[in-house]
Amino acid sequence: MFLVPRPQNLTIKEEFLSANGFKVESDKEFSFFAPFCTGETLIEVKKADYSTPEKYEIKIDKDGISVKYADDEAAFRAYTTLKQIISWDDKKLPCLDIEDEPSIKNRGYMLDISRGKIPNIEYLKELVDLLSDLKYNQLQLYMESFVYEYKGFEEYWKDTQPLTEAEIRELDAYCKEKFINLVPLQNSFGHMGAWTAKEEIAPLAITGKNGKPSQTLNPFLPESLELIDKIYEGLLPAFTSTILNIGMDEPHELGLNETKEECDKRGVGNVYTEYLNKVIDLASEKYGMTPMFFDDIVFKHPEQLANIPKNAIVMQWGYETEHHYDRNCRLLSEQGLRFYVCPGTSMWGSLTGRMNNMVVNITNAAESGAYYGAEGFLLTEWGDDGHPQMPYTTYFPLVVGGYASWNCGNHNNEIAYGERRQMLYAVTDYLDKFVYRKKSKKSVADIVYRMGNFYILEELMFNGTQINQSLMRRHEVNEVRRTEMERILKYMTDMRAELDEVDAKENVMDELKCNCEIVIVLAKVLLGKYDKDECEKLFSEYHRLWILKNHEAGAELFPDLVKGWMN
């Protein structure tokens, strides 16, 4: 028997409890225990005097099951663990002792809903169910475009199929039932291209190298902060969270054109931090929110760490195997700053993932974060290039993130290596049993992992794959790339054949096969070997699967990129 996430302390004994359905006796009514109430075997639930939030204990012996919990959230965590145990065999349970609590207080997942997919409310609830089973307690929906019905900006979003205020409120309430904090994430400096494309907002943008308004707001204009204030005013009332992620990452044009003279004189780091502090003050003083922000510019100018307000949360992010989580977490800790670690799923820009990279990136972040006192972990899933990666493919890193952030493992690299191997075995089994619900003897999750390693067959690159880069940049396919794509084509064709040998619950195999075929067809298109009917069949299936979980808006983005090579 495996448990995901792995409890901090687990002792399994040789004896078994023979169960005949269950009944729950609790010192407080918890509705989530109700599904267990089907028989006679006692589950006794009692509050204990634990100082650590979310701490719980489970004891199973021949007489029944005992659950002790620190707070309501801890009782829910115990429930999710007990649900897994009972799912193995509800008639014969192993006697065991579990003492468990999280390594990191806040464990979140961030989904980009601005660059392709706008999920429907039904899918978002399914996602919340999975997150809660994996002991996540935070969800962030990344917004940089008109994917929400911002009050005061009706003309901008009226034709974009946005999430409504009513839907966000409904999702917020559903998250609360699962002890998940729905945190608003609204970019406030860079990545504002949808806004600066509007004629009346364009004058607030820094002029880019092409002479047109860029995606980055001009921090020297007071109207820029006024715009952000108005955006917050139209967004935040839908959320009950007291945390606000203000983004602030990648203002690439800072220091160009209108901002050049002042940035040359005062330094880009000083200019950035001055504007950052204005947005932090706006979020905290006017809206009563705890602000958090992505830290890439601060770490390019590390002298600015001393100028970060202590009430803000620094989001230390990096998505590669070699990212310096250990060094950067140590610097943040020494500075006395609050911080999260923010690894990535390695799915965007890769089509089916960069799985080996993902495992090391996530576990390095979690281990360093826990060691240096991070108060949070946020796994990021971006939507670059139209967000073509399918959810059932992305669930592999999602499960890894849940496992690694609850029980972070040892900071000693030698010990951690062995623990990561054990984690991968458990994650694969968990996906097969609880997510994919495989119907065949052969593992589905193992194939998904190997699908996500085709990138090893090409020259490694930062934050993506060469085949996807060739599509996006319209690079001429030289002989080196052709050789790589031929290898990828054969590898993924073999993976597709393996998918035909396994089966799982409804729509799982459809998504996985479609995601695999995306790489196959893209390789053929770039090699000039494509069949138009094969492409059209893929685009049709892609659209069918897209609208099952998302608004239709954005479904055309990735297919149109591929069609651009075909024409």
C-alpha cells in the first residue's frame, strides 16, 4: 500500500482490521466524513491539543480506527488519507500508526487562464477535488487578459467569454469546502499586453523596440497605478482571500525609450522597486490584502532585497533543473523576508512536458523551501503558445507537486535522490489508480512520463523544447533539427502505439492520445511530411476535447500556429 502524499511518520503492522462498513463518532460534525457512515466499524474522531495546524494522527487496530486532529483543516487532511487507505480494501485494513503534518504551510497550484484556456466552472471544481485529495490548500488563476468580467471594463471583455463574478464566487465557496484558499492573481506591470493594446490605455505603455506600445506599463506615469487600482477594484470583490498575487514579473521593456534616461540615472533595480512598493502599498493599504510578487527582477538586482517590505511575500521562481533554489532561499531567509518557492510543471513550450526536468525542479524547490523556512510552495502551470497541453498529461507534475510540498524530503542531496525514486513509484501508482483509473495491467502513467521525455532526443534548451521553438519562431528547419525531429517522430509514434495497449476511464485515453499526436503531427509538418487529412482529424479532436473543459475561446490558437506552417 502506498499513500500520496507520504505521511511524515507511517508504521504499518502485520495485523489487520476486519471492517463491516463504518460509523463515525466525532466530537464535531464534519460533513466530509459522512460517506464513511455505511456500517458498524467505528471511526472515532477527536480534537487533540496539537500546536501545529493541519497535524493529525490515525491509528488502526483490531478494534477500529482512531483519528486525532489539530483543527478542522487537519480533520479534512486525515479524511483524505483515510479515504486512500479504505480505497485499497474496505473489508481488510492494515493496522497502522500515522502521525502527519505538512512540511510547508501553504501548498498551491497556479493555472494560467489568460493565454488560451479559460476553464469552465465544472472542470475547475474537478480540479479542486484533485487538489484537495493531494493536500494542496491554495489555488491561483493567473490573469493578464480579459478572462474575467472586470467591473468598469465591460467593453473590453464583452466578447471574450470570461469567467463571471458569479462563477468566481461559486468556485471560491467550493474551494472553502475543500479547505483551499482561492487567491486572485492579477499582473500589474509586465504582461499587460491585452490592456495596452487598447487605444485609450496604449499611452501608458513603454514603447517597445518595434516602436509600438509594449506589454509593460510606464511606472513613471501616475495613470499606470490608477489603472491597476481600477482593475483591482473590478476584480477583488469576487474573492474572499486576504492574499493578492500582484505578478510584477518580466517587465522586459523597463529601461527602454521613455524610461531609459531615468533608469540610466537611477538604475533599473531602483525604478522597479519604487513602483513595486507603490503597488504593494495599494494592495495592502487600500484593499487590506497581503501582496505577493514574482521575484525575477529583484534577483537581477539583489541589492534591492533590502528594499522589499516585510509584509510582502516574495515568490522565488525558476523552472530548470539547475535553478539556484538553495542559494536564493538562503538569501531570502537571511534578509528576513517572507517567501514562497515556485517551481513549474515543465509542460508549457514542450507539448507533453519535460518530465525529468520537472521532477528535479519541483523537489529542489520543495526541499530548499522547507529547509530555509518558506511559508509557501506554488506549482505554476503556464499557458504559453495557446496552452495546448492536455489536463490528463499535466496531472503527472500536479501529483508530484502535492507529494513533494506536503512531505518535502531531506535537504541532503544524497538522501533526497533515493527519496525521489520512491516518490516516482508512488506517484505513478497513484495516477493509475485514482486519476486515470486504468483498466489494463500495464501502467498508463508510466507511458505519460515517457511521453514527456522526448525533449532528451533534441538539443536541450531553456524553458521549452526545440520542436516547439521551431514552430513559434518559424525557424528554418536545418539538418540538425531535421535529425532531431526524425528521432522524435519515431519515439512518439512508438509512444502512441503503446497508448493503444492500455485503457483507462472515459476521456483519459482520448486526451493522452491527442496530446501524443500533437507532437507527431507537428514533427511531420515541420519536416514537410504531413498529410492534410491527418492534420484536420487531429484539429477536430483537439477542439472536441478542448470544449469539454474550457470555454471555446482560445481553441484555435495552437492549431492556427501549426496551420501557418502548412500554408
